[in-house]
Amino acid sequence: MRPPLTVGFDLDMTLLDTRPGIAAAYRALSAQTGVPVDADAAVARLGPPLREEIRRWFPPERVDSAVAAYRALYPRYAVQPSPPLPGAREAIAAVRAQGGRVVVITSKLGRLAQLHLDHCGIVADALVGDRFAAGKSNALAEQDVHVYVGDHVADMRAARAAGVTAIGVPTGPCSADELRAAGADAVLPDLTEFPGWLSARSFDPPPGRDTGWACPA
């Protein structure tokens, strides 16, 4: 039995445009705490863990409480305004058409990421949350991922470190050139191009795994 094709996707600005919802959550956090947060600036650099952004606005002794407050506000403010990006559903359908698995690997907490997937009607075979950079590399290995799709340079580096094919989409804070420089094997304008890209290629399994698998062309 050859292992199934497994494609991993980042969430924020890869599958979903979470900028409107996250901006609304930051504005609610500012109103609740009295600490000004530039929501537009914050959503222009989505990708790294929440705590890194919170540290820009809150003193060290308030970071933990601000993170907890933001996450409590998140379901109310951030989920409904965050739509799928163009081609997201079609990209997942293309993986299914190859008999493959879909894994979402994100720096967002898993329970919050799942709220987004449920709201948008996107079904993943596995969801791994609270992972970034090296943490994503570990998750890619744990989930036997063959291809990882993301919008951030850290996604490309994580994929390369895990020995899997890295596909960049410049729909988030990083340009196409930045994604290539970080090690992307290919950069697509957005996910609308992913089904055609996938159907035209074959892949070796990640290192050390069954070499009998290939994606049919």
C-alpha cells in the first residue's frame, strides 16, 4: 500500500482572509483593556504567533492577560468576518480528487482555527495548531506531509527543513520574491492556480518514507 498524498495548508492568509476578523478582535481588545493597538498594522504582518504581536503593544507584565483576553474575544469578533480566499475550497477539492489528505497547520490555537474551518465549511483530515517555524517542521513530519502551502517566509523555511515541497502564495505579508528567497519550490499567484499545479506533478515521499507513492499527472 502506497501512502496517500498529504497536502498541508497554512490558515491565515493562505486558506482564509482573516484580516477583517482579527482586526475586529484587536479593536475589541483595545476597547476592553484601554491599550491602543493599531489593528491595521497588526493584520499587515499575520503569521507569527499571537504573543509576538501582543508584545508590541502591552508591557511585559500584561502580555499573558492580554493574550487570554484576546483569545476570549476571538470567537465573537474574528470568525464571522473572515472568508475563504479565492481558490481555497477548490485547492482542497483538488487534493481530495487525488485521493489525498488535507492537513491544516497553523500558528493559531487549534480550537480557534477549527471555528474558522467550521464557519467556512472547510473540512480537514487533521488540524495542528499553535505551531510556527520549527514547530511547523515537526508537524509536517508528524503528519507525513508531502506538500505544504503557505503565505509566509517561515512556512517556506519550515517546509524545506522538513524535506517537503514548499509552495508559496503571496496573499499575505510576504512577496513572491521573499517566498522564493526563503526556499519556495514554486510560487503561485493564489490558490486558484493550485489545482492545475497539483495535477501536473508527481512527488517523491518525504525522506525515509515509502518511495512507491507518486501524484498521478
